Amino acid sequence: MTGNPVAVGAVHQNSGPGWTVYACPEDAARFLDRAGLWAALMDHALRCGPCRGTTDGPGCAVARVLFDAHRGAAGTGR
């Protein structure tokens, strides 16, 4: 359980509504590639007050986790 879910995928069905799959920020890197992590970071930054108020990098712990995962994905070729 997390208070800061990150969308990592979607389930589509032939009949009935689909749904979004979420993960905690720490596990998002297991499901997203580098571009997906960047998109998750930007989506978070638009909704997070401390992140909107800074130009010096991640403004909160969730942004730091996503930022570090994005940087780490660069070396893995993902």
C-alpha cells in the first residue's frame, strides 16, 4: 500500500471497463522503462506542491525516488 501511487500500466478488456495498474514509487522502476519513469516524474511534479516550487531538482522524497530510478535506467539500456 502506498499514499503516492505511480501508474505503471493499463489492463484492457474486450467487455467492460479496463483499469489502471499502480505501483509504489520504489517499485515503479520494475515496470517502467526510462521514458516511462520520466513521464511518471513529470506527472508527479505537476501535482506536488514542493516539486512545483523548486528548480533545484526533486522537491520531495517521491520525486527523488523517481528521479534516481530514471538516472539508474540510463545505464541499464532500458
